[in-house]
Amino acid sequence: MTKQKCAVLISGNGSNLQALIDACAKPDFPVQIVRVISNNEQAFGLQRAHKAGIETLIIDHRGFHSRDDFDLALHDALIECGAQIVCLAGFMRILTADFVGKWPAKMLNIHPSLLPSYRGLHTHRRALEDGVKFAGCTVHFVVPEMDAGPIVIQAAVPILPNDTEQTLTQRVLEQEHHIYPQALR
Ligand code: GAR
């Protein structure tokens, strides 16, 4: 089987990256991860990639004068590793429309809410404050508008009476780890 080459972009812990690594390790999974790129050299996800024998690259956004320059470096790094698909997995940088336009229907993101509800940050805290009964997560194609774009898969997670931001985050993350590999497949 010819596997599609995928690059994963991270900024932090990389538990979703781990779910993708585990899925890609299965012989019948149609995707291989060719490079993990982080804008943050401290990201624990880099260690996960090392452990799995995947090439890593740090592109620190603080070393660039503009978003355009950073995104150009990112694009070059993606082309260089032969990526055909890009997965954003807890990548906490806003990407320029120019960059996004270079990966039409080739870039996926995971977001910890049932989009289009709760775009942006602190999704679970806001859901708890609003008293909604369901939280969840979404894998979607990336378009220039943040946390928008065609939805591939969602998982709904009931909010329990005693939930805190922490407990809800944990239960939603478990679902993220199920749906991201499915969406990638
Ligand atoms: C995940 O919950 C992901 O959905 C979220 O960051 C977390 C990263 O966790 N992404 C966003 O908020 C993007 N706007 P991880 O590093 O353990 O995968």
C-alpha cells in the first residue's frame, strides 16, 4: 500500500500526536507521519516523536518578523519532507490565509468543542459557565477563518453535574484521540 505522507504540527503535550502515531503504526493505516514540527522547543510532543523514530523540526515563531515569514518557513519545511497532508494537533498559532490557501482540503485541525460553538480558547471553561449539557470535539478541514471549515467528524461528550474544567478536558481528550485517527483515515 502506498501511504500518504503526513506532517503533524504541534505546540505542546502532543497527546493527539500520540494517537496519530499509534494509528499510523498499524500496517493497514493509509498514512505515515514523515515529520513533526513544533513552534515550541519545549513541547513534550517532540519527545513522543523521537520515541517513535519520527523526524522533528522546531520552527520558533519568535525568530520571525512577521506571520508571513513564519508561515513561509513552515510551508518550506512541509514541502521539504514531502508532506501531502498536514495535521494540526494542538498547534496554537494562527495561520495566514496565504499559507492555508496552499493546502486546500489537505490540512486538518482538531478543536475541543462542538463547532461552530466555542471557537477559540478555553472552550470547556466557557461551556461550563454557560451551563450547556454537551461538550465535545471536532476534526475539520482548515480554512482561513479560525476554527471554521468543513467538519469531518465530531464526538459529543455529556457534561456531568460535578464536572470541572479539568475532568471535562480529560474526557473530551479521550474522544479526540478516537476521532482524529478516524478522520485522518
Ligand atoms: C487539544 O485539546 C486540542 O483539541 C486543542 O489543544 C489540545 C492539545 O492537546 N487544540 C486547540 O485548542 C486548537 N485551537 P495535545 O497537545 O495533548 O494534543
